[in-house]
Amino acid sequence: MSSELTSDYTVVHTKSKAFYERYERKDDLQHQTHFCPGCGHGNIHKMLASAIEELGIKDRTILVGPVGCGVFTYYYFDVGNVSAAHGRAPAVATAMKRSSPEGIVISYQGDGDLSAIGTAEIVHAANRGERITVIFVNNAIYSMTGGQFAPTTLIGQKSTTTPGGRSAATEGYPLHVCEMLATLEAPVYIERVGLGDNKQITQAARAIRRAVENQVRGVGFSLVEVLSPCPTIWKMTPVEAQHWVRDVMEKTFPLGVFRDRTREAQPLPQQKPAPPLEEIPGILGVADADLPEGNAHAMEGSREVDLQVRIAGFGGQGVLLLGEVLAEAGLDAGLEVSWLPSYGPEMRSGTSNCHVRLSRQPIDSPLVAMPDVLVAMNEPSLRKFDASVRPGGWIIYNGEAFPREYERADVHVLARPFTRLADELGDPRASNMVMLGALLGIADVLPQASIDAALRRLVKNPRWVALDERALDRGRKIYKEAHEGVLP
Amino acid sequence: MRKQLMKGNEAIVKSAILAGCRAFYGYPITPASEIAEAAAFYMQRAGGVFLQAESEVAAINMLYGAAGAGVRAMTASSGPGISLMQEGISYMAGAELPCVIADITRGGPGLGNIAAEQGDYHQVVKGGGHGNYRTLVLAPYSVQEMADLTAQAFELADRYRNPVFVLADGFIGQMMEPVAFPQTATAPVEPEWAVTGTAKTRTNLIGSLHLDIDEMEAHLRAMEAKYRHAEQYETRAEEWSADEAEIVLVGYGIVGRILKAVTAEARADGLNVGLLRPITLYPFPTMHFRRLAEHARLFIVVEMSNGQLLEDVRLALNGARPVEFLNRMGGNVPSHHEVLDFVREWARRTGVLRRELPAIAPEEERMANV
């Protein structure tokens, strides 16, 4: 603080302690700001710095600066500083607040930054009720880049990109950010203030302090829009510019409180403390202790395994589950396995298919181009994959009879009405498991214990487990009856 | 460590959390959405933050905030979403903020389709945003590598204070394979440059603005030095029967899997073929190429894109050996028969003769750092 004594009054210069004593991040003139004479940013910076100092939160403050004339907030504010990309400050602030909830996160943005390029970010930060403070400096123009039109430019106002003045027909109408955000449920406090005269300035300081204080209390999203003069770009004297805020700008952007739920808003309940590190593997379900031992011992001494299966059918027939049970059982038996689904819209309608490989050796490609066994749960799947089956391989087909046009002399076929057979067991939806039973009959490589374990891991409903077990048995029997002794 | 069957997209999240990641910001897109879904389920249980952002633009800027707050943070997307994130990635590289981004690629350009493709190579490996920066890129080819390389990505991101990509394709993301995880979770130390709203971090500044041209150049030189260091120490590739190979097949991700099958079959057929699979796409394993070029007569690049990997292979070989090229696009995968026929044809044209070759032992698999 310093003071000058004049003949009849004293001028007191105070500088908030939330400002650096000397602006060392600036390359020269380190005792003054970069702002033009009469610019509103200087005032707004002061108001914000005073609020930070008065609330005793200098150490806790994280100031997220914009792109625009406010970009150099970190020159001046002796707080934690973050410089965001153009318009993205609310997104940056969102994450900083969520990861450092004790921090007081303030987003400082201009009208190009907030109301043009950053529209999505501010709307959604407000709508989520992020517990941050936003200072929105509206001077109705892009100043830093030399005076281009902004969404907040007044009708008729000239800019370098609206040389004839803003026309509603071409550029639309000035964007009313406060009014717009006040339609949302979550914001706690929204006010528009101005720097048009001393009275307005006093109110602006009060509003800014309140918006910061709200965050200290933890109550929710607060935004203050400040109508701010830009004499340089407006081509006015500082005094004219100040009056223009009050006499012209304010008519388009009326001052006032658009939302105030400060009193009734409640801080978030205390977050649960993070679990201790040693609990993390358990939380993720990857702790060895929680994983089954498996039945690899049951495979000791058994022959080489290299099974390649393609399973296909309509979405909803349980194609993927069939493949998953097979792969899970293979893993349980200590084999290398892969399961590769078709994905996307195919899952939701039409056909679905998956590739499954089981092997003693590391699996090179998980794509099964020439399956040993094709499980075709419908006719389109047979049509699509019939020709791909390896000579000497098998086709398990869900149908009363195998369509003649797909007959091949070099493959084995097991065609049965599996859906009807499953229906006889209690539910047609178990047809996938009847077919898996048949497959396990053909490729008899897995211990029963692994199949049981896989089924129990993947099918949670005990009623279904019982049905699926019957279905698997039925499938094995079907294979056995049909091909006893025929197999290599 | 016991193995369990899991999708690549789920393995990424579990590995990330074990590696100390405590913030995930994302936006849904096929075929990467399971990553956000798994993060939504596990992140809060692990004491971290999950948020579905309003766009990929917002998501990457949230990562900027989380990383700025000193938290290990990640996002995941696919081609169109990665395009939108490029702005933020450039800012993060400029501000020297670490993060991990998983790109589970799909078909492009434009809306393309959702089938597995590798057309994001350029935008990810060369850096699709503005300015003088690089992103480190790890390319898993199995679910186990999805887990391992994600953990590695967080280490690299912190070591180099730079965004790191895990570049996979729809297949690797969607498929299930057995995977094992480390049994201990990592607690990263809060970096001293972070801004967390404390007295200790009050003097810190996170940003990428350097108005002074000399200061800007000094910053870029420092970044350049980082990248040179990474090129020297972080390059990874897998060589498989490649040491004495006359024909070296080159491919990453799912293609690397197919090429293993092809390599095994070609060798069984008496052709001296080997595989070089880049695991880091940036830094590119140039030294592996140079070394193998001493014996190899021909390199064959196989990719699911329009010659993007091919360019880097040609740069690495610098004309030392001829390079042939086979690609499929749009979601088609080069079948191993298709590749094998191509290899046989080029073996014939190059005069590579069939001879008795030793079988490949599985343990011959080798991952080398150069």
C-alpha cells in the first residue's frame, strides 16, 4: 500500500496480496499490466484478486486462464495458474476441481472464448453443476485478434468482420449467456454486472466475491458476466467506453441476478476415502486369490490340441456365449485360447459370429479362416461360412435337414433341429448349449470339470445352469448316437 | 499371476487403474466404448474420477486439467474422436502434460465404418495436431499386451511428460484372451510441477504459451531432446525368426498375429521368412530394420491402411533393401492365405529358394530394446 497526500484528499493505492509484487513472467514493464488504458480487465482482475485475498484462499486458488486478452492471468495472480486452450477452460476447470476438490478453481474467460468457441464446454460445465467459479468478461468484440465480430456483438455494432455493422439477418442476435444458462437446473448463482459507472463497479466487485465465496462454501456452479469496456477496439476514450457500457451495452444485456440458489444449495457430501492400494487388485477382480485354480491337471498326458471353431447365427441365439463358454473352458483346462467376436450393428440385428481357438501352443492369429468346426445356428450362417470349413472338418447345423446346395463331400455334417430339441428340454434359447454339447462330443479335448466351471462362471442364474447342463448332455448324446465309431 | 479371459478394452482399464490412473474422461464411440464403460464401473470404486464428457474436444481438455492436477489420466476413442482430440493433444504436448490415450481404430476417413482398420497410423504416429511435437505410440497385438503396454504407457507418459498413445484396432479391443495382471497397484508420486491448489504448488504454471521467440525455440529444443532420448531408449519391437531371414514380414497389431501364422507356415514350407513387429510406432524401431537388412533380401509390409506404415519402413531402410507391400482396407483383414501367396510369389521373383529350416520354438520369441 502507498499513499499520496494532495491538498484536500488522500489517494490510497492498494494492491491485493493475491497479485505478484512484480510481474516477473512479463518480459518488460514488470510493474504494470499489459492492458490498454481504460480496459475493464484491470478492474476485474483487481476485484478477483481482492476476493481471493479477503477469503484467504490464495494458496488454494487455481486460476484457469483463457485465450484472448485475459490470457496473461498468470502474469499477475500469485496463485496456481493454468492456461487453457481457446474456449476449453470450463473443461479444464472441471477436471482440476474433480481431482483437487479442495482447490478453488476459477475459470476466467472472455466473450469470444466462452460464448463462441467454448459454448459447449460452458453449457455442460454449468449443466453438470461443476463446483467452479466462472468470470465471464463480455466486451462484445474479439479484442486480442484486433476487433472481429463476437456472438455478443450488438446489432449494428461494427467490427472488422462485420464492417457494415452486425446484422441480425446475417449474424443473428447477440447471445445472452446468463439468460441461457439460467434455463439450466444446476447452476447456483448467475449474475450479470457492468463496469459502466462506480455504482455498477461496486456491485461487480460484490458479485465476483460472492461467486468465489460460493465455491469456498462448496455449493455449486457460479458465473458472473461482466460488461466490460474496450476503448481501443471500440475506438473510444476510456470515459466514452465506460459510458457506452452503461448507456448502450446494458440495453442489450440487462444487468441483474438470473439465478440465486446460494442459500438453499448444499455442499456435496464428503467423498468416500480412496481404498488402500492393496485392495485395488481385488476391486478390479484380478487378484489371484479370487481367480479359480483351473483344471489344467486334468489335461496332463492328453494329446495335442489345436481347435479352430467358427460359430454363427442370429443375434440373440447365444452365438457369442457359446464361444465364450468354449474359450473359458479351454482356459480353465490350461490351454491357450482366443475369442474374437463380430461387433457393432451386427450384434443388434442380423447375424452374429465369433472365432474361437484352443491350442497348446501360443495362438498366432485369432482369426479363424478355415474352421475345423462350423457351428451354423441358421441357414444364412451356413451359406456364409460353409465353403470355409477345412476339408475333413465338421459342420453342426441347426435345421431339420441339411440343405442340399451346401453339401460337401469332404466335410462331416451333423444337422439337427437344435432349437426344437432345446425346447423339449425346457427352453428353445438353450439351443446354443445343445450345439456346444455336440461340438464337445466331436472335439473331445476338454475335461468335464472345465466345462462345468466355465458354465458356472458365465451363467449366473442357477436355473439356467441346470438347463444348460442338460442341454450340453443332450448335445453330446446326439453326436454320440449319430456318429459313434465314425470319427477318426 | 493367474490368467482370466477378458476383452482387450476391459484389460486396458484394469491395467490403467493398477498403474495408478485415477481419472478417465471419455465419449462413446464404437469400437472403444467398452473402455469408458469399464472405467465408469471401476474408476470410482478405486477412488478415481470418471466423467463422460460432452465431446471428445472436452474430454481431452479434461485430461489436460486432470494431468495438470498431477493425476494419471486417460481417455479412449476411435478415429473420428481422436481427430477431435488433436487440438488438446497438441496443447498437452506443448504444456508437457502426461496422459494416455487409447485409440481403438475403425474404418475411415469420415464416418467410414466400425470395422477394424489401421488408417489412424498417420494421425497418431505423426501427430495430428499443430506444432513441433510427437506422441509416443505403443501398438499391442494381444489382450496381454493391451494390459502390459497400457501400464508401460503411463510410465513413459510420466517419464517424458508427454501424451502416449496405445494404438490398437477393433479386433484387439473386442477380442478376449487370457490375461494376467500384476498383483500390486502402483501409487504414483504427485509430480512437483502440478497445480493442485496448495501452498506448495502455488508458484506452478501450466501452459504452452511462449511469446518470446528465443524462449519458444529453447522450449522446442528441450522437447526435441526428449524425443531424441525416447528414440534412443524406448524403441521396442518383436523379432520372430528374423535373425537370418531372407524375407522379413513387417506388420503391427492384429496384422502381427496374422504374420506369425504366415511366418510359421512359410518356414514349414522351406522359405526363410521372419517377422519384425514394431511395438513402438514412435519411436520407430529403425535399428531393427537396419540390422535385419544386413541379411534380408526383401521386406514385405502388410497393413490394414493405405501405405502409412510402409512410409516409415521405407524411411528406416533408406533404400537399403526393396520393400513390397500388401494391404487390405475398409475392414477387410488380409487372410493368412492371401499373405502366404504373396510371400511365395515374391520369394519366387526374388529367387529365395526352399530349404530345410529348423522349427520355431515358441520361446524363440524375443523382444529387444535397441
